[in-house]
Amino acid sequence: MITSFLPHPPSPKNRQRFFENHRHQPLNLIVTRDKTIANFKSQKYAVVQATLNHEKGSFKAQLLPSEDMAGLDEEGRLIDTAKAEAITNEAKNQTGIIVEATSQKKIVHPPLPHCLSSLQKAASAKFGMSAKEVLDIAQRLYEKKLTVSFP
């Protein structure tokens, strides 16, 4: 929330003082975020994954790099593709021992029903239907009592 308003932008000479003023912190956050977005440079990184076979089935695993591993960026992602390839090649056709395994039951809730706008977007994306076509079909289904409620 902006707590104060100036009718015109500050002069370059006063700009630093303007943003340092505590009353303009929200505005400063917006400006800082915009600069961060403008200066963003995407960087490719590697994710080493494997499908491991066990007598009771198979599962997928992903390498969690240690902090002292070479080839990581400041966020701990593996950016050295040669290192990723070396790890992959070294791990191929190797046997190992499962040291620790955890499992947990998760409740997966059914998806929420569509509202009219989300139904129209989905039908447009999947079938190329117009919003009017979707509305007409939904209305006909409702009138024939083939739907519980009208979207």
C-alpha cells in the first residue's frame, strides 16, 4: 500500500532520498522487484534422475547435490553439464543398497468442478470451442437434467 503520493516524480538529484524515505518502502519494493525482473538472466542447470529397480518394484530417485560439490550455482543447482554427465555415466548399471526409505500416505482430493469460465477455457483449449458454444451445450445438458447444477 502506498502511504503517500507525490504529484510528479522526484528529480534525479532527490531520487535516492525519495526511495530511502520510510514512507515509500512499498514503492521501493515494487521498483526493486521490477529491476530484479528486468535484470533476470535464465541459466540452464542439470537435474540428475534415475529409475532404480528393486525386487519389489521400481522407483525414481533424484540426486541431491551436497553443498561442497563442484559445479553448483549459488542456489545449489548443478550447472556443470559435464559433471552431470559424469555422474550419470558412473551410476549406469551399478548395484547399490537402500540405506533408508520412507513412505507416506497422501490424500488426493478430487478436482473441483468447473465454473462456467473455467469450463469455457478448458473446452476452448482442448476442443477449440467458442464460449457461446460451451454455454449453449451446458444449458441444454442442464435442461435435460443431465447435470446436477448449471455451471
